[in-house]
Amino acid sequence: MRIIELTSLKDGSKIYINIECIGHFYEAKEEISYGRVGTPKHTSVGTTTHNNGGFKVKETSKEILKLIETSRGI
């Protein structure tokens, strides 16, 4: 099992995810609501073990790929 550490967009806490359970990840643009930033730019990471829409994290897709490569020793 290989784990990566990501940062929650919601409160800055750490999220630890087994890379073998990542089903998808994609970057989402910031959402504007009533002239304010409702949700800042983030990356959504979904797992194969839950169908809850995934985790919103601060790391970019490139940073996540780098973490995955590093955890595999590539």
C-alpha cells in the first residue's frame, strides 16, 4: 500500500489516500457566487471505494502526479 498526503481545501487538514484507490482526479475552476469566490480553484480526487464525489484538495493535478511517482519510486 502506498499513501500520499494531500491538503483539504475546506480546512487545510491532511488527507491520506492510498494511490491504488484513486479512481480519478481533475482540476476545477473557482466558482463565483454573488460576486464573490464561493469555491477557489482546486483539484477533486475521487476514490474507487466511495461514490461521494471525491475530496476537494489544494494540490494541482501535476503535484498529485509527482506525489504518485515519488511514492512508487519512479
